[in-house]
Amino acid sequence: LSSASEMYGTVRSPNFPEAYPRDTELRWNISVPRGYHVQLYFTHFDLEPSYLCEYDFVKVEVEEVVLGLFCGREESDTEQVPGMGALSSSNNLLSLLFHSDFSDQENHAGFLAHYAAVDVDECQERSDEEQLCDHFCHNFIGGYYCSCRYGYLLHTDNRTCRVECSGGVYRQRSGGFSSVDHPLPYPKSSDCSYSIQVEEGLVVELLFNPTFDVEDHPDLPCPYDYVQVIAGGKELGRYCGGRSPGRVVTKSHLVLVNFHTDDSGDNLGWSLTYTTTGSQCPVLLSPANGLLNPIQSEYSFRDHVLVTCLPGYKLRKGEEYLDHYQLDCQKDGSWSSDVPQCQMVDCGNPEVPPLARVVFGSHDNSTRFGATMQLSCEGDAFQLQPNITSSYNCSEGGIWTNSELGTDLPTCIPVCGLPSRPLAQQQRR
Amino acid sequence: VVGGRAAPPGLVPWQVLLAVEDASRVPAARWFGAGALLSERWVLTAAHVLHSQRRDASVVPLETEHITVFLGLHDVRDKHHSTRRSVDQVLLHPDFQPLNYNNDIALLRLDRPVRFTGLIRPVCLPKPHGQDDWPTPLPNTLGLVAGWGISSPSKASSGLTFHPSLTSDPNTTSETLQYVKLPVVEQAECEASYASRSLAYNITRNMFCAGFYEGGRDTCLGDSGGAFVMQDEGQQRWAVFGLVSWGGPEDCGSQRVYGVYTRVSNYISWILTHLDTD
């Protein structure tokens, strides 16, 4: 038994080129570094021929797989000689066995062979199913390495390409996401997490779209790849296969969707949309002479409704009069307040400038929306400044308004040169 | 006012009393004059009432703190019941000539607005000279003047007649507001009456005379700055055409000694310039 581990070398039969001895068996185990295979070729071959090489022979093997069994000097129907062709091992090992039996009728010379380590192109040798690399394979002398498409990271297995896909947080009330590259095959060897965090008071509902393809196993529940939904600290489900989970009701405002993939498979992944619904508040009725906005058939948490009044009316909230008021649907399904009522605007008694007097337009001296009043000065010695003639109206804003002065009030000023006591008339003489 | 009548309260509601003290004089002097209320803040009067008596030729107004304005006053004994204001601005006419009283007109701005009542009201201004809606006083038309000045010619101090506003001796002045109606004198007669005297008086176009040839009715010391008002025929409103300015050295109300008044219609634009900026 001989071993050879050089990158190249020679193997010859005993006594070559003299006749080889009888009853001899020699084995050469040739090994070269990984990444190479052994190429062997014979430059001389002359062994005693026999039917199916029963007497003397050379056997070339790779890990007990026979690459060739040779004897004789020339090819025949039942015997083979190595010829000029080279024999290649499928890996970095090759074993050569020389056997001679008890007779050597014609003093055959044996064989002389050379071997050499030849680089293996691992990238080319594998079939598509046995791809060494997930994305790209690069051969070099004595080995190979893998690389990934942009955006992917080479997994520690140096073969598959994974992605960093954790940490996504979705805070909108609705949205959606999918496995990476969906509907193209998803990355291998990855753990993705998608977190939905909406306000307390809302609950999340997931809807997986019909196109769903996650690697599964016919007998075991999701041993390879799976989509995991966790809500409220509990796992709601672990999904794989070709059938969409459809609607998943979480009853929580915090939902985590994890997607685990192993280092194999070529599946298309999944996508989902999510919606949130809040606690339902009772339907509101508009106040008399008022409006609600928006008007909906149902209201849920976080919905707002703005209450306003028709022109000439104002909302009364306690002792306050307001132009508008907002009601909020709360997380417990109640409104933040009752609907305030609309009351007709009352301008109140006008501020009367000194020396002025007011005459209301209606018999009941109404000061409510639409009422009118006229200002004038007491006596002839005073006049309004500015000298307006139009009346004031109680405007929808609750303020007395004049078309000429707006909300300003005139003042009463004396007319110049007018005594309050007239000069006595003189008598004609 | 000589030969006048007591003015009932409210007859002349623009009439104001000016109490003045001049500490620059030696000894310090006190006197009073009159003025006419134009608006909530402004009073029209004669410049000589507010002219500080300095010994050089420059015209210096009195310090504002030396002037007090009484409004709505009828009886000078009731000053404490009347509306009182201080002054924050004294505007003598820039061309006032103390030697001949040419341009004898001034404005006072009250430190805060006054509220108009039946006793406190403004007087109108005439149209500017040359616009004949409100003509400058035509000869022989009657005007009305009021004041708390000397009412008896025999009590007048002849030594001060050239400065009719200087004294405030309670023994010679009226306690209640007096008024008198006086006709406007032809300008030629006015000039002639003063030209015949030994002293050379200069009657300018900024002055007019009012009074009676025979005397008896006149304004006098203490009436200075008061308004010579005339009534508009159409609207029955009174406008200030003159300001009591000066008179001859004789007793007030003497024969052919007309009172001389500042012709206000010559100064309308000057007045409005200051009122408009307020």
C-alpha cells in the first residue's frame, strides 16, 4: 500500500520496465487537496490478458467506485486497456490497484502512469438543483466562493443569501406589507419581523392575499419556512404551504408578524393588508339648527365629529357660547361629550355711546339674531359722528353690525356753534 | 365787557377762562384771559395772552404749566365746580408781533380731551378768507363777544389799557360772564380812528374793529382772547370771526375807541394745520 499526496507524480508496476512479479498486489492511494481532482493517464500498459481481466489487472477506483478495470495490451471485446485517454476522479482521491496472479507466461512489462491534481470548477459541475451558491458562484484554483445580489447578505453558511428585514414598524391605521421580493421567491436563511403598533383602542385585522407560497412539508407542520403571527403576546398561528390563511383577527393593537426561512426552497412568499377598527360609538343626532360633520353610518374610536350651528345660532356649552365643538369617539366606545345645543345668537343690549339713544326695530326690543336697532343722539345739539343713517343688525356672530361702520359705534358730538341756550330775540324798535 | 349783559349758562358754551401766571416777571404776575373751544383738545385765543414778558425781542410762549383752562364756567367764583384742564402745548402764531399785536392768535392744546356737555361745546370756524360762504365780518354786521373782564369803564386802569388782559383785580372784573353785541366797523373808519392819535397805531389787514362810535359798549381788560362770534343765517350756528386783541389807551367804551380784534378768517389754514395733525 502506497500513498501519494503530491500535486503530481508517477506510478509504475513493480520492476517496470522488466516483467512484473507474480502473485503481487499493490495499491496506490493518491490524494490531492480539496478543490482539485486527480487526473491519471497511462503512458505504457502491458499486462497479461485474460477474460474479464481475471488474471492480472489494474483497477482504478474512487471511493470504491470503479472507474476502470484494465488488462492486456490492446482492447478486445471483453478487456479494456486505458489507452491515451485520461481518467479523472470525481473528487480529490484516486486509488489504483495492481494485481498479478501466479503465472506470467510471456513476461509482460506492466504499466507506467502519471497523475496530476487538476482544479475543479465547482460552479460548473453542479446541476441547477445542487447549486453551490444561492445567487452567484465564483470559481478559483482550489476552491470557489459565493456572493449575493445587492441588498442581500451572505449567510454564515457562505452559500445562501439572506436579508436584513426586521424592525419594520407600521403605525398607520391601515397598511400592508409582503415578503421580500414578493411575488418573486423570498430570501433564504432569513428572519423577518413586521410590527404593527396602532393606538390602544384599535384592533388589528390581517388579510393575507390569496397568492401564498411558503415552503412546507407534507407531514410535518411548517418545519422549514413559516409565517408566524403573534398578537397580545400570544402566537395566533404559524402558516406555510400554498393556501392563504386569509383573514386573521388579532383583537390586539400590537401585532407581530415573523417570517422565518431556511436555507433552501424557491417559494414565492406572501403579502397581506391590515386594517384597524376601533370601538364603536353610538350614532349621533344633529342638534336642532345645527350640523354634524362628517355624517357617517357608524363611528369608531378616533373618529371626530364637528358640531356647528346654522347662521344666527351658536353652540351653548355650559355658560360658554362656541362657534364649533368637536366630539371624539373614545376608546371605550363613548363620545367625549354630549352634543351641545344650538341657541339663537343674542347680541345683548348694545353699548350706547354717551348722549346717544337706541331705538330697537321690533316691538319687543329683541336683541337676537336678525334684530335691528337705530342709534341717534339726544337733542338737536348733538350729531352722530360719523353721521350714519343705517341701522345696526344683530349679526350671526352675535355682534351689532352696521353696514357703514361695521362693529364700531359712532359717538355723539355737539354741533359746533350751537349754544344750549338760545340768545333772546331782539325787539324791533 | 362794558355795557353788556349777563350771559346765562349755555349761551356761550365755547367760552373758556385762561388763568395765567408768569413767574419770569419780577415780581411774578398773574392775570386771566379768555379763549374759544374748537374741539375736544384745542382752544383758540390771542397770542398776547400767552406771551411771556421777556426783556429781549424774541417771542417766547409761556410755559405750559403756568396756564390753566376752565371750561363750562359761568361764575368765576365757581371755578372749583367747573371743568379744569392743564395745557400740554402752546402754539403762538409764528408771526405774532408783540409791538403792534399783528397776528395776535394762538392755539392751546389741552392735556386730555374734554367731554362736551350743554355747558361745554365747540364753536365753528369760519370759511377761510376769500371763500364767501362765511365772509369775513362785513362792516355794520353784528357780532357777539363775551368775557369776565372789566365791566365798568371808570374802574379800568389806564396804565394797562394797551394790554387789556393783564389784570385780574376782582374789584374791577365781572364775576359772571358778560356778553355784548357789537357791530363791525368799516376798516377805513377803524384805521382813521387810530391814525388821529398822538401815538402811531398800525391797523393791519389781520385786524378789524368792532364797537359803536358813541362808545358805551365794548370789550375791556380781561376779555382778551375771547371769541367775537357771528351767526350763520342758514344753519343758526356761531363761528369765531375775531379774537379780543387790544384797544386805545382811553377807558373801554369811550367814544370812537373801537375794540380791535384779530381777523380769524386769515388764519384758518394755520389753525387747521395744527388741528389736523392731532
